[in-house]
Amino acid sequence: MDIEKWLEDFERTWKKKNIESVLELFTDDVDYYETPFEKLDNKEDLKEEWRSVKDQQELEFETEIFSRENDKFTVKWNLRYTKRGEQNFLKGIYLIKLNSDYKCYEFWQYASLK
């Protein structure tokens, strides 16, 4: 599984604010958890959640693959961006599962504001 390529595509499409391209990285029936307690039920919900990137400026995104086992990956990440003139810094963990087509079918995000 090429998690590095998937993460590059994820970052590139995010920085371009191309929500449709971001959604293409996920299966239609993805289990997507924005938080451990908030599951988005379908791609329309995912699209709505991703609309927030339209307001992000000066985005910096760093990832480090912490572990990999078959189709499962743990990724540490740091995110900086400006939104309405305010600096934001988050860090966290993604738990990602990719299918044989390199599409994500399970995504969990654990994040903390710094």
C-alpha cells in the first residue's frame, strides 16, 4: 500500500481547496470519523465538513508515518493555518485503512489544539 502517495495527494488537494478531489481519495462507503465520537455518514456529510478548508490560508501540513501493517496506517500530523486572520495549530493522529485501489475506506482523526 502506498500510503506516502495517498498522503501527498491528500495534502495537495487540501492545499488547492479542491474538495471534490479530496473526496475521490475515499470510498463511497467510507467510515469517516472527524472525531472519535463524530462519524460522518456519507460523502455529502464529508463534503460539508471539508467546506471549512475554503477559509484556510497559509496552510502547512506535516505528516509522519508512525506504523503500518498491511492496509492499516497510523500517521502523526501537524497542521498550521490562518483563518480570518487568526493562527491555528493542531496536531494529532490519523488511523487510515486503504483498499487495493489506494482509496481510504476507514478514517479516524484524533486532534488536539496547541
